[in-house]
Amino acid sequence: VGILVRKSTFDSIFGGLLTKKDLVSSFFRNSLYGDARANYLILRTELLAVFRTLLQQLVHECSREDAYANACSISLLNLFLAEALRRYS
């Protein structure tokens, strides 16, 4: 599953998660603000149910067309990123 997020959205919503000095946070900081050439990150998450559940909920939320779909999608993506930082930092 590929997840695309605008830089401005990522910066304003998820920037607070990237204050640590771990590998994943460093990757995102360098991708957004540095001279890093790679602009993608592959996380092997297929064995972890928490990632599968969050992605399923995110896909479902993205297909909805109500006034709260975007806010819910951002919240789920925030949970996904926080869990990735927790597991891979």
C-alpha cells in the first residue's frame, strides 16, 4: 500500500512526531527539509495486525464522502505513523 501525503500536510499535522533522534524521524526530517535523495520509506508491516487494521480503516475512511472523512483519515494516518515510529525507532 502506498500512502501519499502533501509536504505541507505532513509538516503541519505530523511534524510534532518527528522530534526524536531515531532513524525513522531522521528519514522524514531529511526528506522534508534536507538534501536527501530518497523520498520513500519501506516498512515491512505485513506481520503486524495493528498496521493491517489501521490501513484497512484508512482505506475505508478515504472512500467515504462525509464532512469528517478527511479529519478521520488524518487521525488514522497519525496513529499509523506513531506506531511505525514506536516499532522501528
